[in-house]
Amino acid sequence: MKKNSSITEIVFLLDHSEKSVNFRERTIRNFNSMIEKLQQKNLNLRITTALYNDKIKLLHDGLQINDVQPMRWRDYRPSGNTAFLDAMGLTFKHVFMRNRLFPKQDRSKRTLVFIWTNTQENASTVYSELNMKIMMDILSNCHHWDFLYCATTDGDEALLDRIANTHESPCILDFGANFISRIYNNLLGVLYHYCLSNKSMRNIWDNFI
């Protein structure tokens, strides 16, 4: 029997625009290592992984943790522009609607979104900043969604600050390639505690930084 009775979904929204090319090897290696370790934790956990530039690629779509296959070199190929707002809006809508299709007892009770972004926004055509603030406020306050951001600061840092501050989400800025291993190691502990507790993302993350 799994240690946590209710289902938790973790959504990884990972930037793979051309600005992320220097992070490619470390991202793949550390992501796969974290997933492998999570698979050993006996958690009732679903995984969604969306890779985005000016388009969105669903690598894992609500899979049980033990069914998640490693990210391959050909899966994560940084290129193109960054539709940051559209990536959030379209992915969140997809995850929310898919969860509603499950029988009530099989729906995830909590959802945590881990967003890795270069803070660029130069390609969105569907969602605006206001759209996203409203959507994320509803998801956070009405549907038990939490958000965690990791970002470089070569783009629109103010945009990310405004969005993150809407729901008081933790936000790590200015991390480089060498910092990725530390982020994913901390994230492993964060996800484990998130699945087993009812604490807010802010309270959990503060114990790991």
C-alpha cells in the first residue's frame, strides 16, 4: 500500500527555448535522477512533464510515477522563442480538464507545478498576464494547486515577480548550470514532503533552501 492515500499530481513545466541550450545535459541528467529516486518512494503520484518554447510538447501526461520513462536527449532540444504565458495557460487547462475526467475517487487532490523558465515572453498569442493571474488564483484558492518557480534573470524578471506574487509562490532567481543539481536535489525532498503533508509549498520550500 502506498504511504499517501490521496493522489498528488506534479506538473513539470520546463523551458526548452534556445535560451536553455546551456542547461540541456544537466537538465536531462538531474531530471531523470530525481524521477528515479521518486519511483523508489512508494508514493501515490502522477507526473506530467510539458516542454515549451513557442510550442508545447507533452512528454508525460498524467502518468503514474512508476510508468514514467526517462527523458531522452532527443526529447529535450532547446530551440525557438518562448511562449511563457501560453505554456502555463494551455498546460494548466489541459491538466485540470483531464483530472476532471477521472472518477472522483481517482482525481488528484493536490497539484504542484514546478516551472523552470528563462523569464522570456516573446511568443504567446492566447493568454495574457491578466488571464494567467486570474487562472492561477482560482487554481490555487479553489482547487489546491501550488506553484514553484526557478528562473534565470536574462528576461522579464518583473513579469515573473508579478505572477508569482499573486499567490505568494516561492521563486528562485538567477540560477546557472552549476546550480541545477542543487535545485533538483532539493526538489526531491520538497516533492516527497508535499505528497505526505498538507503544508503549503512556501512552508515546505523554506526548509530546503
